[in-house]
Amino acid sequence: MTRTNKSSFRWSSAALALAALSLFACAGGDDGESPGQTAEYIWELPPGFPLPAVPEENPMSAAKAELGRFLFYDKRLSLNGTQSCGSCHQQALAFTDGLALAVGSTGVVNRRSSMSLANAAYNSAQTWANPVLKTLEMQVAVPLLGDDPVELGFSGQELELLDRLHDEPRYIELFAAAFPDDPADPVNLYNLVRAIASFERRLISGNSPYDAYTSGRDPDAISESAKRGAQLFFGERFECHHCHGSFALSTSVTWEGKSSVQISYQNDALYNLDGEGAYPGRDQGLFEITGRPEDMGKFRPPTLRNVAVTAPYMHDGSIATLREVIEDHYARGGRRIEDGEDAGDGALSPRKAVFVSGFAIEPQEVDDLLAFLESLTDESFLTDPSLSDPW
Amino acid sequence: MTRPRSQLWFALLASASCLHCGDDDGNQDGDVPIPTELSFELRVGGEPVSCGEEYPGVGAPAAPFTVTDARFYLSSFELVDAAGRGHAVELTPSAFQRDGVALLDFEDGCGPDGTEETNTTVSGLVAPGEYRGVRFTLGVPKDKNFLDLAQAAPPLDVTGMFWTWLSGYKFLKVDGSSPMETGGIFPYLVHVGAAGCPGDNAQAAPTGDCVAPNQAHYDLDGFRFGESKIVADLADLLATTDLAFNTDGTAPGCMSELDDPECRTIFERLGIDDADEQVLFSLE
């Protein structure tokens, strides 16, 4: 991996990934639990969903996921007590926050939009553009400990965090139940990370009206317009499904037993500052990690499940509505920004993904595509009490 | 062909050539299958293909072509004996082959939807014999082509080689690009698979036969057991393709749509219609 010297963010996220790895290496070893998939844990998966791949260091258990839920929604997990993971990942919004750019606990505005956590268990890499962050365990450390941007703000204050957890009697019980084989004190950072990751693996969404329709359970679960929209979406004219295919509606996914792991990053033609495809210096995507010119502006295609409730859109929240995403961006084969510092025509970017080639679309077809996208909203996921704030 | 005669042939061939039989006493029905390995080499203009590499002089008019993906599914492998009879190769299950289907993978993840792993051989067991040819099919058999990817066993679980449940797998995927005079790059993707598969639900198998199954059958003569390799050259496949042109309103390159003009010449060269002479595969 090569790094450019553009911003400290990529350093900090890469360093954090390494820190997360070493956390595992240090705490490492066998904690007595069976690897990966335990016989005791019963996944409740929608039809057609494969078994999630689970790291050997962190086999699923109901007790661990439940501890993770308390941690996920606990504002004591931010240094100043104002935010929890759930602040930027709200269940009603499919675990996004409704903002264009995430705002950290100290008010620092992030440069990217909070991603939905729906089906994060299947992501072959986490976040918008960091192939180093493969597992949820590795990712958890970033918002917790990162200092650029500050999110939850515990950089260098880990002991303060552990003190707070020790002061909550409930955690003594929950950690003990989640890590029964641990020596004297299971309340540590390694276990905290594993518990939150286990809860996040439970955030599985596959019960939308579209699923009821495709499984044959209810042929009338979605409107005729949505059915036409699905055909357009999965057709070769609009090419949507190449990046947003599979059960997850993202092709950058993996699962238990899969023979090869595909991690996709694509330049979405949102920006073209210089005619060479440059993205604004504040965020150039995968290029910042790899330093390869061909990775300019590449981001991971997110899942489109529940997309109707995750506005605004794109990695920087720069498009407000799905209609604009279709009409002003994908149909014209890239976004044109008339003036200002981001001016440029993404459609002319030599770096843009091959499938962002543009298409002619009738007004009725826009409505049909929107109806299809809206049929991906999984109400049971957005309201499932077992995924909600337990405090 | 009557059964006694075929057994006679088999015994003659086995006794004439079988060096691998060990202490098998030559009982013709009890011949122990022997391991065989078919090696593939993919080239561009005679050079071994390398993911991300630019090759000069591809297509017509000749243009530089950078390959970013090169994978294909082959199935129904047979070795052909002197009498022209095919003997099925029983594939040894692995991440790249199972139940008669193998994935040849010449990319290393240099493209946007690739994988690090590569595979250039097909291995399995075949009856001992004196073999002169090899047969195989480009494509995934119909009964395995329309699956739920997430439930399929390797090698049919590869995301980048799959369209949808309704359309099935990309039998052949060759992605690349050539530089444009204006400074950008012109992408050219060749995705060969079934087309015109009836059904209005992309997440379910077709409701009937596809209009164009788009499989191609190969029968290569001159095979030498343990020595031959199967060679394919992308420059031959693309020899009549203008890599700087794509018909408006169609997929960039050829994605097997029924009305995509860019597919016509490529399909001909693949020999998808048995009447057409294939130019892609040969033995060395």
C-alpha cells in the first residue's frame, strides 16, 4: 500500500485499522469459544440470504450482540457524552442520520455521509473507501478513537472510557454474560469492539415489499409501477444492477464459504474539476489510500436497501433526492456542476465508471424506478424493537 | 455402436497406452480413472495476458487495449479417443471447479470487480486411454445457470461473473479499454451469456427457454495427454472489433443483448452458432 501526503485523515484511518488489528493481536489467543459460527447462535436470515462470514476471533452469540446493543446506543461512548454510535446511525433512517455530512460529538463536520448499517455483516470492506477496513471489528475503532475527524472522541482517553463502563453495574453483568470464559475482568476495549460488531451483524434487512414479491410470497406486494422499475433496474439499458446487484443490492459483499471476495470501488462521475476526472481535494476516495491515479474518486457502491429513507445521497450527501440522483446524475452519465470551486462535468470524466454511461429515460420510467427503490424499504427492520435503543 | 465392440476398443486402447494403471490387471470395466490436468493459457497478440497491461494492435482498426478482466466458465469437459468418442473428465471439486463446471480466471483483481485469486488449469479424473482431442463448452449448463448466486457452491458464487438470477452467469467476461484521442479512455466490455430469458422477475429463474442460450462447443484435435495446453488469444477474439466504437443506446462493448450489434462479430468468432468456425481456442 502506498500513501500520498494529502491529508492526515487517511493516515489516521489506516493507522486505526492497524491499531484495531494489533488490538486483536495483543488480546489475541483463544478465549475458549468455538470459531466463526457457533452452534448455539441461530441466525434469523431472510429467504435467500447466505450465512454471514464471521471472524474466528469473534463468534456470534446472543449475549454478545445484546451487550453490543447497549454499547451502540450509549452516549457515554463519546468523550463529552453527547453521542453514541446510534446518533449517526438511527434505526428509523436505516441506521443513517439524515445529514449530508456526519457531525461528530464535538461538532466537527465529517467529510462523508453516514453509511447505512443495513446488512453491514456482508460488506467485503467497510466504510466508503477503505479496503484496509474489512471487518466490523476493525471499523468500530475508527469512530471511537479517531481524531481526524473527531467522532466519538476517545483518542488517548481509552482508560476514561473503561472507567465509565466499570461504573455502570449493568455492564458488569452484560460483559460477564457475553464473555463468560474471560479472566477476571471482561470489561476491556477488545471485548467492547467485539460486542458492538456482533450487534451490527444483527442489522439484517431483507423483509421489504420487494422481497415479498421476488420470493413469490406475495406477487402483489409491490405496485405495477415498481415491477416495471425493477425490470429497468436489473436491465442492461440503465446498468444499475452491475454495482447494486445481489441480495444485498450491492455487489461489494461476501459471506461464509464464498470462494473469492470481491471489493468494488467505482468512480461515480460526481466531479470532474480539471477535465482529468479530479475530485475535490477534500475527498478523493480510494485514491487517498492507494495513491493510484486510476483510483481517483472511487467509492464503494452502498446497498440500496431502504434507500428511500437514507437521503441525502452519495458519499458526500451532495444530492438531495432520488429523483435528482436518477435524472440529473445517472441519466446524463455524470453530474455537471455549473460554477463554484467544484465546477466541472462528471459526464466527461475519463475516470468515471464504465456503467455510468448515461441513458435516455421517459418521465414514467423515472417514476417506475422510484417506485422500485421505495419498495426496498423494510419497515420491520426500521422498527424492530430488538434493534432499538435499550436504555 | 454395440456394447461388446465398444468394450473391445476400450481394452485395446487401454492396453496400448495405459502406463498409469499400476497393478490393475486390465479388467476393462474396472479401469481406474487417471488424473488429468488441462492447462490454459490466455494471450493477447501472442503475449501472455496480464491484468492491467496494455497490448498494442488489438482490433480493427488496430488500437492499444488494456485488459482489466478476463475470466470464463467452461463445462462438459471430455477427452476424445482415436475413435472420436468423448470420455468425460470428472472434475475434482475445488474453489474453481465442481460438478462439471470450471472457472478459468486470468485476472488478479486489477479491475473494479475482480478477485485476487487466479486459475489457469482444470483438473480431474478420466478413464485411461489414448486421447487425441479435447472437447468442452463455453458456458454454464442450463440446469446450473439460473441460480441464486448467494446459495450457489463455488465456482458459481463469484459476484463479478453473475448478472441476475433471471439472466444467469457471464460465461465469458473480458473487460478492457483503449485510449481515446481526446485524452480519456474508451471502455470495451465483452460479457457473453444467455439472453432473452423470459420472466418479469429478475430475482427468479426464467419461466421458459432463453431466446439465445449463447453457449459455444469446442472440439480441438491434436491433443497430447499431459503435454498439450489450450491456448486462447483475445486478439483473435477481437480481431474484427472496432474498440473505439459502440452503438448508441447499447451496452459499452457487447453484453449479449439480443440487439447489440457489437456482439455479432464476437459471437461469430466464438463459434456460438455451430455453423461458425471458432477462432479463440487452439491446442499447443
